[in-house]
Amino acid sequence: MASPTTGLFSPAQLGPLTLRNRLIKCATFEGMTPDALVTDDLIEFHREVAAGGVAMSTVAYCAVSPEGRTDRHQIWMRPEAVPGLKKLTDAIHAEGALAAAQLGHAGPVANAASNRAKAWAPGRLPSPLGMSMCHKPSVDELAELRQKFRRAARLAVDSGFDGLEIHCGHNYLISSFLSPLLNHRRDEYGGSLVNRARLAREVLETVRDEVGDEAAIWVKLNTYDGVGRPDIERSPQARAKGPAKFSSFNVDEACQVAQLLESDGYIDAIEPTAGSSLLNPMYLFHGEAPRKEFAAAFSGPMKYGLKAFAPFFLKRYQYHDGYLLPLARELRKSVKLPMILLGGITDRASMDMALDEGFEFMAMGRAILREPDLPLRIAEDPSTRSRCVHCNLCMPTIYSSTRCLIRTGEVPDPLPAASSTGAQ
């Protein structure tokens, strides 16, 4: 495990990779691929992040198939995408950072209407974005899905990506299979936790078989879907009796899945996450819930549906640094794999806290969107504070071009003007 004495800004090993420090730009959809291909805006977005001092920048979201996108504007991994992806990874590498691709299948989170293809789910669940029912893939279709992950992984490595993050969170397809609330299958992919984890394990085996040690591989794994009561709030006696009724995937099961993945030996790290893009998206972010702005980003029935149900769907959770640490700590105690702490990593104090807790790497999102050069400035001056105020107004911009509205001047900055050192 890492410790402060090993150096936050010194080189660190992640599988076959040597990172220049322990900071990773996490995968946050950029909204800059209108034709499902790399654009100059996307290249510049990640180039600026790489120049700002992170060790690795993660491109999101790289779907393994057309129906696996949340909408038709997202990249899906195919030969036509490779030239642009090569330009993107070259730009990141030129700034001294490594490049990672988040590979996944959106499952029930996909917009079937936009994709003009059925969304997938463990069973016939409603697909809210597509206003339709999801397709329940057969065992044979799941076998073909694994080959889609194989082809996507190969294209990613051939495009110059150094790391592959396999999306097993937020009730995207693999995560939805893990969920006892969403997965009611009666075949080998449903029922027991081992069965519900089968798809994740088979996908990871397939990806590792394809790329070997050509890339680092890690999973973004949910610790809590945000439905029902978190296990960490239940008494030890209640937890010992098993999952709570009407609860989705929770941290006790997440720890067991992490142990299974560790025993399989196909991954180099785990990035704990939480929340559900399908059921409770704000649990991932914490902070303000921009309900009006989200509704304004849609039209037609979705617009009015969000206006009506936003208080139930977009809940507000108090922000504090390291807000996912209590859940991630449970995984940290369960496995010896390197772990990437996500959620409220904004300053040197939160980074040192992560190291003290045994997390080898830290993932940053909104703070980097607000200030791409924040890591460099923290390295130069440990007292530097992030200017992100967790208003979450960046979230609805994923449907146009993901950005911090304070940085662009579209909304006023509530903080005093920055000092000459950038510290606050």
C-alpha cells in the first residue's frame, strides 16, 4: 500500500505502467463527439488536462457497440474511430501523461430512441431515456458481447491507449447484472452473487486474454447503487443476516465481488464508485442538484418528466471532501489490489488522506474541469485550494460540450478572485 512517504508526485506503478504521479483524470463524458468520432475539441480537452499535471487522462465513454452508447453521439469502438483516437493519445503522450479508455456497455442507461437500437438489461426493464422496454440478451448474445469487449480492447491498445477501465458501475450493463434489484434472471447469470458477477468476470478474462500486459486494466466498481439503505449504516447484526430487502447492489456484496475479481487475477486495480445513472445519479456526485438545468437540456416528454420527477430522481447529498471514502474503505479492507479513490479529491489534504487510508491512486473529475492545471499548482504550492464549488452545473453540459460554466464565465464565480499563487 502507498503512504505519504512514498510520494504523491513521484512515479508509481499501475500494472505494467509507470505513472509520473498518483493523480488520474477520471472518466467523465466529454460531450464532444457529435458524429461518434474524435473531434479537435476532444483532443484539446484531454491535451489540456495532460498538460495540467495528472499522470493519466481517461477518455469517456468508449462504447463497445452501437447499442451500448448512452446516445448516438458517443464514440463506439470501430476501425473508423482509430485514426482520431491515435491523434488523441498522441496529444496526451506529448504532454508527458498516459492515456486510458473507459470501455463499457450502457445497458439500461442507453437511449434506445437516439441509438435506434434496443437498450440491453438483465431482463425486460423499462428504458426511461428510450421510452421503451429493454432487450434481455440471451446467453449466446452475452458470449458475443464478450467478443465485442475483446475487439474494443484491441482497437484501444492499437490506438495508443495505455490503460483500460472497464465500466462496472452506475447500473450500466455489467453493473445492472450485479444488482439484485435489476437482475431477476434464472439462468447462470442471475440469482446468486456468483452468478450475477459472472458477466463481469468473463468480460475481464476476455479483455486480459486479448491485451495481455500491453495495457493496465482496472474496473470502476459500484459499492452502492443508491437504492435502499447503505450497508455501512446498518448494524453488524443486520448485515450478517444478508442484504436488506428492496436494496440494490451494496457494499457488502461489492466486497465479495472485489475478492472474486482479485482471485481471478485479470485486473491491476479497482476504482470504487457509487450511484446509478438509472436510479440515483446524484449519489455519485454529491453537492447541488441542478434540476432545472437538467430539464432544460431535454425536449418533449423527457423534459416534462424531469420537471415532474426531478426531486425524486435528482436528490441532493451534502458535499464534503472524500465523500465516497466510507464505502471505498470497506473495499480497501477486503482486497490487496491497488485502489483508486474517487469522490471529493480536490486538494493536498484530501490526497494525503487517501494515501493515509491505503489508496495508491486518486481520481479527479470536477476539480480538473474547473482548473485543468490544479495538479501542477498543488505540486508547486501544497496550500492551493480548488475553486470548484460543487454546484454541478457542469453535469447538464454533457449533452452539448462538457465544461465548467464558472470557468467559461457563463455563470458568476462565487469565490473571491484568485491570488497570485492560485491558493484560496
